[in-house]
Amino acid sequence: MGRAVCSDTKAAGPIFQGGTDSSGYGNFRVPQFGRVNIGAHRVSYKLYHGEFPPEGLVVRHSCDNPKCVNPLHLDYGTKKDNAQDAVARGRLAILDRAGESNGNAKLNADKVREIRRLWGKPGINTVTLAKQFGVTHDTISLIVNGKTWRNVA
């Protein structure tokens, strides 16, 4: 889907002028569609194409303007397609929350190296390492079997 440009001014054309949801998308009630509220862009898509997208698919904006109802700026795709569009266009950052970047992490790279160094020594098992490092024995098992913290040599 090519990227369209769409201004947010009233003079620019098909910009929804009614209420919006918390994400800025135009929406209103359409009892005939069986929903309490429906996105204005979805209604525009239906009016232009005669039907909603197939079940499980969403209406996507090529112009990145949530108030836009220009049917030429609307297409359908999966939620994954929509998220990839947002990342590609700089509207959604991908946050790396693996390892130390995860705010809930109890371990860091040095501790993981120490776990791997200790693993296999006499009297050392997942339970003893778990107690020593304050994590579960499953966490230790995942580390020593290379399922997690693969980025740590």
C-alpha cells in the first residue's frame, strides 16, 4: 500500500469531523452494523467497497491520519501488517525488552556468565543456582540449555 498524504485541516478533504476515540480515530454509533461504536474509516471502507474486510482483518490507513475517511487511503490487512506499517513509518517504536532491558529482570549478563561457569560443577544443579541467584530453577535450566540469554557468550 503506497503512502498517501492527508492533511488534518478541514479544508483538505475527507477528514472525519465528528467524535474520536482515545487513539484519535473518528467513530460514531451505527446500530445497523451491530456495534455500539464503529470507526469512521471502517464505515467509509464499507460504503466504498460494499462490505467490511474479511473476518479478522483490519482497515489500515496509508496516510497515517486516523481521522482520514478517504476510501482511496484505506485498505485492509492483518493486525501484524498494520503494526509493521506503523514501525516502518516511525509511528511505533520497537522496544527491546529482552535480558537486562526488561525492567523485571533479576539477572544481568555477568550473572548469566557466572551461572554458566558454575553449571556442571560438583554439587551444583538448577535448584542450587536458582537459590543463589534468586530465580526459579526453570529460569536456570533455560539459561544453561541456551534457550534464553543467547546473546550472552
